[in-house]
Amino acid sequence: AAGVIQSPRHLIKEKRETATLKCYPIPRHDTVYWYQQGPGQDPQFLISFYEKMQSDKGSIPDRFSAQQFSDYHSELNMSSLELGDSALYFCASSTRDRSSYEQYFGPGTRLTVT
Amino acid sequence: GEDVEQSLFLSVREGDSSVINCTYTDSSSTYLYWYKQEPGAGLQLLTYIFSNMDMKQDQRLTVLLNKKDKHLSLRIADTQTGDSAIYFCAERYSSASKIIFGSGTRLSIRP
């Protein structure tokens, strides 16, 4: 079965650079979520999109922005990178079907800022 | 996670049962989950329970939910070395909402 695809899997950037992370949800899933997991931390919700509109916002810095495109894939854009942005970034997708209990997580993108 | 609390570490002997506990604050949570994360890896959904249930069993895993005390537990029977990982308790209000994770419990297995 198709899973959530994230690219790249690993990314190394320098401080003040820009990074773009991509997420391809499971086919027919209409909602995408982004989470950030710092070293030794629990995953923290950043932002979500439903049908290409932002549906919820968490602890996402102003330096970050995201969008969902017409094919439902999503991109997380991160500018002016800081050392503290080094983390594992997960994308998850789901449907709003009331019987759907699971958010399907991708394998994550490991971002290292040097 | 500030709304979901877990103890940070648990050490058990191989073959014994492991019990990982979690407390949550949002009584309106509809879904409660247990995720497993191995070092450097992604999040694997182990099991879940709906808020209108009080127990769920799935092979070696047993989830108990006490809604009154907002307490969730995961019991792993016959713990094996492959069970070494961080276990996250998580809650979710609805099928449309974000997941809120606990801080994770690191389970280590001793011979």
C-alpha cells in the first residue's frame, strides 16, 4: 500500500540558508500535517492543511511557511535557518472520514543546520 | 507535550511484562494512541483506543483506559529486545485535528 512520501530524507544546510521540505500524502487523503521533533523531544505540531487551505496552526515560527497544492502535496519552506531548527520533520496525512482514526506518518526529513 | 505526561524511562527484564503509563488532560479527546519510535526512525502506530472503550487487546499489547482519571496504559507481554524503543502516548480530539504527543517513555530491556 502507498505510504506518505517525504523528500529529501536528509538535508544539511548552513545558518541563514533556506530549506524546502516536500510531502506527498497517501492518495485520496485530503489533510496534511507537519510536525517537528527536536533531539530527545516529542513531535510538536506545526501546521495542517485541508483541501489546500490552512486548517490549524501550532508552534510554527514566522520564518517558516507552508502550503498545500492542487495535487495535495505539501511543502514546508524554512528561511533564515537557525541551529535550533535542526530536527526531524514529519509529515502525516489523513482523511476527514469519521471512521478514520489514523494519521499516517511519513519517514521524516532529518534537517541538520550547521 | 504539556497536555500528555509520561515517565521518561522504564527498564524491564526480557520476558517480563512492561507497563507504560500516561496521563492526559483533554477529556474531550476521541482517539488515544501509542506510537513506537526506534532510534533514528519514524513513528510507528502500535495501537489505538477510542474514548468510549476501556480496554483493547492486540496480540502482546493491552491498552487500558480510565476516562475518569484520564489515565492510559500500554502493557507489553513477554517483552523482547526488539521492543527497545521510545513509546509515545498521544491524544487527538477528532479525525480532523492534530495529534498531541506525550514526552515519550524510553523502554530498555535487560537480559
